[in-house]
Amino acid sequence: MVNQTIAFLGAGSMAEAMISGIVQSGKLSPKQIIVSNKSNHNRLQELKVKYGIKAVNRDQLDYESIDLFILAMKPKDIDHVLDHLQDKVKPEQLLVSVLAGISTSYIEEYLPQQQVIRVMPNTSSMISESSTAISPGTYTPEQRVDTVKSLMEGIGEAYVIDESNMDIFTGIAGSGPAYFYNLMEHIEEAGVEGGLDRETARSIAAQTILGAGKMMLEQDDTPTELRKKVTSPNGTTAAGLDALNAHGGGEALSEAVKGAAKRSKEISEQMKPLVHS
């Protein structure tokens, strides 16, 4: 168990997904977790009752008692929040940002010498199956990176990467669940058209994707090798792959990753810190 008191600044869906995964993993006890937002008291009470954590309005936080802050508000609110934190946090307190497009250097412009780590989980953290990237800022010691990695491993797999690779990671893992949900929608519809009831078609598709993913993680074979093993010449799988390729399926997935990564980079470039001295 991580010996830290953490506070979520923001109480949206990503904050809840992370809270759910962390509590289920046992990495932290609910008593070590505080959730806050600016004014939505009903949302705070909902999370408090559901997970047994502490919940307070942002202005009521005891900032000095908190070891680690998780910035989980909407990215458009980041300037206001960083302004608010300037006279409330100390450099040795760790700020962990889950905000898409907000770099560690952006935060450091507001909070000089601050220990900052940028993380990118995905919504599968709700069931402790996230793929999470971790990128430390300029002033963050390795020990704090290890602490955050241990915490993020409570919600799935965690990877320490260079921040320059965060956009492509976002394109693959941050946005990736939506690609597979969209794929599932199409497979489900095809199953219904073929005579299956909707629930059965959905379950078959989900188990198939789960099994393929586990094969990738537990076998040494590459995706290409695994594909070849299941594809007999002139068989059903070959026919399915031919149709997929004829309709641009593989190219579409590649373009989805590139498109999300491009948008992540655009958001980063649009954000200009408005530092007040």
C-alpha cells in the first residue's frame, strides 16, 4: 500500500475511474483519498458514498496535509486552477496531471521548481485494466516516479515514457478504447443481422477481443505471426480479412490513431500559459 494522502482536483468520469481502480486494487485505503471540485456538492457526495472516500469543496482542502494532487479537472480550467495553487502548494508536493494536451513544462511555468508528473490513463482504469503512460517533469526525482508508477499499476499496466511520445500514446491508449467499442458496435450489428440475439452477439465479440488481447500479452508471437496462425489459405478467416482490407479496415485504424495523436498535439500547441507574477 502506498503511504500517501492524495487529493483529486476534479470529480469527473476520469477521476471516478481512477478512484474506483485504486480502491479496488488496495493500493490506497479510501481514507487516504480526497476528491474535490469547485462547486458540485452533489457529485462529491455521490463519490463519497460510492467509494467511502473523503469529499470536500476545493476551497476547504487542507493543502498542507496532502502529499500528491491529481489534476483531473477539464483542461479549459487549468489556468484558473494553477493560479489558485500558486500560493497553496510547495515544490516538494507532487502534482500529477491527467489532462490531455497539458505538458509538464506548462504547469512548471506557473509553479516553478514544482515536482510534476503527467500521466495518461484510460477509462479501463475503472476495472483496473488501464494502459497508463507516465512522464516526469524537470524537477521530479526518480523516487516520486516510482511512487506514481506503483499507484498507476493499481489501475492496470503503467509505462514510463518520454513526454515527446505522449501524443502518440494518447492516440493508441488514451483514445483506443473508443476504437474497440466502435468495432464492437459493427460486429454486434453483423451478428444480429446473421440471426444472433443482441446480447449473445455482444458477449461473443467481447470475449473474442479479450482472448485476442490476452494472447498478445501472454505469447511471444508478433501480431503478424498470430494472424497467420489463425488464417488458413482460402478459409473463412482469409475471406474475412480480404473483406476488411478491401474496405480499408486496417488503414482506418491506423488513421484513427494518427488523428487522435494529431489532435493531442494541436491541443498542446494551443495552450499558452497565462502566468501572473
